[in-house]
Amino acid sequence: MIKYFLIFICITTSVFAIDSSLEDAYIIEVKDSLNQYQEEELVSNSTTSYEVELEVESEPVAESSCDSCNKIAKPVNKRLNSPKDITIFEEKEIKPINYTNTISLNKLQVSEKKQKFFYMILPAILISKQKLEVKRAKVRTILDSENPSSEDLAFLKKLYKTYKTDKPKKLLNRMQTHPVSIVLAQAAIESGWGESRFFKQGNNIFGMWSVNPNEPRMRAKGTRNGKPVYLRKFATLSDAIDNYFETIGRGAYKSFRKQRKITDDPLQLVQYLVNYCELKGKYTRKLRKFIIANKLKNFDDFKIDEIYLTKNF
């Protein structure tokens, strides 16, 4: 019971909404922010102010020249009936399998259980990362456009709402992702190696809370400050990963977001996830040891096979 209570307290979600009556005003704000963004481009001589900012805002060099950033992955949905259905990839370019349910791995030997768990979660992480790369590339294209369409403005508006900012540069920063090894480590720890009820019944990998009674969710057995606790239910593992990256992008993880602009070393980055869990430093040290012990950095070079990527825009 204590183990699952710690899962509950290890992340706080937030809600951000805009009243429908303010939509027109918000579109104007989006246009104004675009105009300000484009005006900044005209201010310097040899290098624009925006380009200088992008040098700081962009991903590490290994990710900056992304040939697949305008190609969307076509997930292959698959239902799991037994651990045998989990694909173990021999190569680092993999098929984007989107598992629509989870299963217990508890009867497997420890080494096999670990392997199956990581490969069950891995494709969902890569699918989500690819989607964000495509969205960021589209944001850049819109921001560079002198006359964005109404559809483009609506696209930006939705992202501004999701990531709780109205600043183009902050949006690009908040949409950045981080190494697979960190996500895998957190997934294993937060879900108790996939044995939490929320993982098995709701594809909730990270114990994400719910404060919205209108979304799919389930009630925890315990309470906090005398009030019931609800956790979200996700249709697929990929949806859970999407929500995880959004939460990191808009939540109280400013120092972590700042550091992932500088380095892609997971052992350095995890030090800045102190706000993810109330265990603070103990949690970040545990993550670091977990990544090392399970050799998770080996997964950081995995990517979706090009044959499953199609042109998006």
C-alpha cells in the first residue's frame, strides 16, 4: 500500500483552460505574438535575434539536424494477450507498435520481466517523441511565415493552451523532449514494473492524477488531505506518454527544461527532476542508479524505422 501511495504523490498535474468567449481575443494575442516574433527577426545585422535565441533553445547537436522532423509515424495498434505478444527488437530502427492495453509480467523471471517491460513501453515513447518533433517543426514553419493561415493560427492557439504560454520561443522549448532512458526509468519506477492497478486498468504509466471529472479516470483507494484521489485512464500507452511530455513541458520543471537545452546526458538531466516527486533528491538519485543498473542508455539510440514515417507537411 505504501508503494502505491508513493506512486500517487510522485506527480502533480495541472489544468489550463480558456473560456470559449475569449477565443477571438486569444486569436488576436496569437497574431500579436507572431508579429512580435517576426519583428525581432529584423532587429540585428548578421544574425537575427531569433536565430541567436534558437541556438540556445534548440535540442543537442545530435538531434538538431533532424531529417525526419516533418514525417509522421503511422502507429501499428496491437492488443496484448500474453507477454509473448511483446516484440523484442533486434535492431535499433523499430516498428511503431502502439499497444492498446497492458498485461502483468509478474510471473516472468526477473531478467525477462525487465526486458519485456522496457520493450512494451519503448515504441510508445518513440511514437510520442516523433509526434512532438513534427509539431515543433510545424511551429517553426508557421513562425517563419509572413502570412500564416487561420488554420495555422488555430494550431498555435491550441498548443499555447496546452503548454500554458503565449510566447513562441517558450513554446518551442516546452515542446522539446528528452532521452528515452529517463522515460523508461520513470515508467518502471512509477508503475512498479507495470504492476500498479492504474497501469493495468488504465494504461496510466506515471500515476498521472486527474482533477477533471469529465475525463476517463479511476479512483484511488486512499485519500489525500481527506479528499478522494483520482488517476487518469488512457486509451493507449502512446496517449499516456503524450500526456507525460506535456506535463514535463508545462509543469514546475523549469530547471529540467533549461538543462535539456544544454545536454542530452540522462545522468546529468535526472538531477533536475527534483520537483517530479515529493521524495526530491532521493528520487533523482534513484533514477540515476536505475538508469545505470539497467543499462538504459542503450535505448537512447533507438528510433522509428523510416519505412513507417510518412510526409506530414
